[in-house]
Amino acid sequence: MGIDMRNEKDGSSRMKWGNLLENLGIVVLAFYPLRHIGWGLDLWDTGYNYANFQYMGTKHMDSMWLFSTYLANVAGSWLTGLPNGDTLMGMNLYTGLSASALALIGYFFCTRKLRMPRPIVFLGEMAALSLCWCPTALLYNYLTYLLFLVSTIFLYQGLTKERKGCFVAAGALLGANVLVRFSNLPEMGMILAVWAYDFIAWLPERKEKAWGPGFWRRTVRHTLWCLLGYAGALAALLSGIHLRYGFGNYVAGIGRLFAMTDNAADYKPAAMIMGILGRYREELYWMVRMGIIALGGMALFALAGWLEGALCGHLRGKGLGAAGEKAPLAARAVHIGVRVLWTLVSIAMIGWLYRRKFLSFYYFSYDSIWHSGPIFLMLAMLIAGIRILDRNAAKEEKLIGGMVILIILLTPIGSNNDVLPSLNNLFLAGPYVLWESWRFLRHAGEYRTRGGLVLSAFPVKGVLAAFLAVCMFQFGGFGASFAFAEGTGIQDAEVAIDNNAILRNIKMSPERARWMEGLSAYANENGLQGQEVILYGDIPSISYYLAMPSAFNPWSDLDSYSLEAMERDMAQLEAEMTEKGRDKPVIILEHNYALYEEGRDTSLSSEQWEEMEADPKWQLILAFMDAYDYEQTFRNEKFAVYR
């Protein structure tokens, strides 16, 4: 028999094209997170975190924040020493690579280890990157997700391959994550995946070995290996902190973190959990209605199936159907017609969702993903739960499903942003949902109940396909248009200023460019770079943008920065000014606070005036300004400078 060289060449050509497309996809995943590194200008989180990296240490940082996000601050401080690490665009580039690493690690794990189809994984990772609403300047979030993902991969390898080193590595990464962000402590809940998998693996053996020492030995062994890595990483890192800062300072800083909830009630564990559950409960409104549509479709298909069968019997009884014919033409018309009808219903459902404002075309804001995002998370957990309970599913698939559920549930704990952190961490869940959905859409058919009723999966397929299409469209639009700025998105990023080296090549709205250009010109003329500053009015980023280290905390407005801590820090500042000749810091206020200081109460609403009157931190700053004879030396429509 000869060899068909054409088939061999065709196969080789397809493989080359497949490899070329995959390499192209990898390049896209690597660079897509950098699409907005030249957009600005956020006055909140972005510059606040970069200022902490630039001026890391107890002198210019709140010790609570320093120690509660210690490893993130260390990593960020190191990044500032790289080429262009002293510019906003350079730091956006370096921190943005953390999202690139997440997508690439997720891609290679899902395609190489889990054997998911490459196009589906690529689409899932692109969706995950598009939903990264949080600025990468918050490195404590992205390092958290990175260590969490890699520890999950090690845990999967340890359980499926029985590798001790993988358990230890997984535990070590989760332990280190506590030093990335102290609120990562709940991630130790991933041990539930170990116990559940060991139980699932034991089930086929239970008839022979029963509930005996074999099960317990394996589970205890796996648990101890994880604990060894966890405790070892914590001990090593805490020793380093002790040598540099003293363990007492660390304990004091973390102690203040626990006391923070007295002022920031939304960080209390009960408030965080209720916020998460409340969001899911709110989205049940939409999920139930889509479920009702699918159930209505199944009833319609059951009726159509009965009608199709009745037609077949009736027509064949009259001799109108051929003996070997699968179904008479009229019956097949019913079969095709009901599918066409349901396809139109599924498309109409998309229009209904837009009409009911479930979806929005305002991609520069959270509105575009406000409902679809959480329901995507609920869908992921629903699919994973179904596969875990499916007797025919492989134990490895059950393990991944359980890990997806744990990642979604554990990620938002420690945040006051309800389920939004979970949307920022879909690098495993995104491909998983699309993979399981693709398998269902491809293979699910009809199911006959014990009573003989035929249930078709087609209506569920239609609703699922329509919802996923909407998600991919919305997520893509959000990813292309959204860049964080004060809790919403940047708009009209079209102007760059040329008198601020840190903001070089950053495009922002004309209004913000006008604010910053004037303030930067004043700072340049008066040589303010390097001088300490006190900021008030939710403008912490100014510390970084003007290269002015904070006298104590760039974001002293935050509820998590208590009045007691601020009083202590200001008392220390005054003592050092008096006793050690420490320079008097510059004070920069946001517009409304400047109006209050000037006494122009008529420009403020009564609510604004009363709120400022009742703000003890603001009154503390006012008293400081009066005591040290501060005078306004610069004013524009957004900022006022006092010296």
C-alpha cells in the first residue's frame, strides 16, 4: 500500500498553521494587558499605590498598609528602580505584565495539562483580561491572583500525580500570599479541594478497603505537606520583616488592621460576606428568568416531540410514510420549525435583556458588565457543581470544578467590592466555563424520562449560547474601553502634558490636563519635588505625580486610616518640626476643601458644609494650618496649594 503524500502534506500544513495561530494568540495574551498603559488620569488608587512603592517605608507610609501588603510593596519598590520606573507609563507597563503572566500561565495550564481546546482557552483568557477592571498599580491584587493561580496548579499536580513537592510548593505560595495581602488568609480554604479529592478518589475503593486507615493516611499526609510549605514560607518571610523592621512593629501594624473595622464598617467580615451574598441574590432575578425561558422552551419541545410522534403514527397509519423513512415530511417540518422558532426566541432574549437595561453600551463604566459579570460567576459555579455531582465525570474534572468554585468564593473575601474581585480573577474559571459549555452545546441531545417523556436540551443550548454570546460581546467592549479612574472609567483620553516628567506621554481628558498642567507648572517653578506633602480631599495620587513624598499617609481621607492614627502621626510631625528642624510640609487640598478654608460657604451645598464641619480629620488639618500660619500660594479649579 502506498503512502498518500497529499494527506501527509495537508496534515503538516494544518499543524504549522495551528502552531502559527497559537503563537500569535500567545503574543496577543502577552501584550493585550498593556493596551491602556498610556491612559490617565486617576487621582485615587493608581498614584496612591505607586507613591507607596516610590517611598516605601515607615517614614512616608502608614505602617498598617506597609505590613498588610508587604510583599506587594517590596515588589513595587523594586520595579521603580527599573528603566523608566520613575514614570507612570513605565510603572503601568511593569505592573501590567502581572496580568500578562496570569493569562499565559492560565493558557498553558488549561491547554497542556487539562487538554482544553486552544481557541476556547484563548477566548476564555481574553475574557478574563478584559474583565480586569482593577488598575494593575494595585499590585497586591495581581500578585495575590498570580500566587493563588500557581498554587492551584501545584495542588492539582500534587493530587493527580501524587507529588509531595507540589503540595509543599502550593502551601508555600499560599503562605507567602498572606504577606502579599493579609486578607488572603481565607485562601487556606483551598485545603477543602485536597480533602474532597481524596474522598472522591477513595469512593471506588470503598468496597475493598472500606473507611479505613488508607483514606485517613493519604488525607493527613497531603494536609501535612501543605501545612509544612505554608508554615515554612510564613516563618521565612516574617523573619525577614523582623530583621528589617522589628516584629513588634509588624504586630502593631497588623493589629491596627483588625481595629480598622471600627471606622470602616464595610470591611467587617459579616459586611463583606453579606455584600457578596447580596449581590448574588440580586442577580438571581435575571438568572431565574432566563431559567424560566429555558424551561418554557423544554415544554415547547416536549409538546413538539409529542406532536411529531403523533404525526408520524397518523401518517404511517394511512400509508403516507415510507417503510424505512425516519419521519414523514410533515413531522420533520415540525422538528425543524420548532428549532428555528427557538433560535429566534434566543435571539429575542438578547433584545429583551438590552431593553430591560440588563446590559449597557456604556463600556467606559461598570454598567456594561454589572449584571452579566456576576451571572457569569454563578454560571461557572453551577456548571462546576453539576460536573462534581455527575457520576460519569472524571475525578480530575471534579477537582478542577471544585477549585473553580473555591477561587470564585475565596477571592473577594477581604475586599469591600462584593463580587468584583472574582471578576478580576477568571484566569481559570473563564476557560473552564467556555470549555464545559462547548462540550454541552456539542454533545447534549435528548433525554427520555422514566415516564417516557422526551426532554430536549436544545432550548437550554439556545439560552446558554445567547447568554455567552452577550457576555463575550460585553466583556470585549468593556475591556477595550474601560480604564479605572476614581471608581469609574477614563473618558476622552486625548491630551498629554509636557511639563511633568512622571506623566510623560500619558493621555488624559482636556479638563484633567488643565488641572495637572497648572499644578505641575507651579511645582516646577517653586522646586516642590522631594518636599513632603499633606493631601486632603481624595487626591492621594498627587504625591506620586508631583514627586512629593507624603508626610505620613497620602490618602488620609480613608476610613481605614483612623483618626487616632492621624493624630499620632501629626503629633510626631509637629514634634520633629520643633525638636529636629523637620521642614514644614506643603499642603494641597481638593477644590471643595479649599473653598471651605477660604470661607466661601455659599459655593458649597449645606450638606457639603455640614459634612466638612463634622469631619474630625479635616478639622485637625485646619488646626495645623492655623498653628503654623499656612497661606494659599496657588489655586486652580481643582487644587489649592498652601505653604
